[in-house]
Amino acid sequence: MKTSDFSRQLEGYGLLTAQILYHMPDHPDLLQSFLWQTFDKAPRFPELSRFLHFWQRDLDGKLHSVMVAHRDLIGPTDWRLLDAEFPIH
């Protein structure tokens, strides 16, 4: 049974965006960029690790670098008290 994205967020998973730079197979001096997003768990990033192992095992483009951005989507609510009132008709 596949778990929903919301259930995964409750388990501590957050949105991961990875920018992967790799050498083009036919032109190794040129770099190509690939963006990949998934839900993953910091700090070990098991989903990203599986994806990069797949890339190295099955794809021809040699990896150059990977930049990662990660954000927990469910967390404590941010709030602040405002000293203003805005009446609506």
C-alpha cells in the first residue's frame, strides 16, 4: 500500500529539490542540469541516495555535482500578534 504525501510529511519527510549537474555522454566537456523533486527525510536523504545510485548504475551521464534544498512542510505554526484592525464591509 502506497502512503500518501501527507502521511509521509507527518513521518518527518519534507520537500527535497536537487539540482544535478552531469557531463553529457556524447560531449563530456559540456554540463547539463537536471532538477528533481521528491519527498525525503533529512539529514540522510534516503530517496535521493537511491536515485543517485540508480543514476550512477544505469545512466551514461557522469555526475558532476548535486545541490540540495530541503524544506519541512509541516511544522510549528508561525504566528505573530498584529496591532491593527482591518474592517471588511
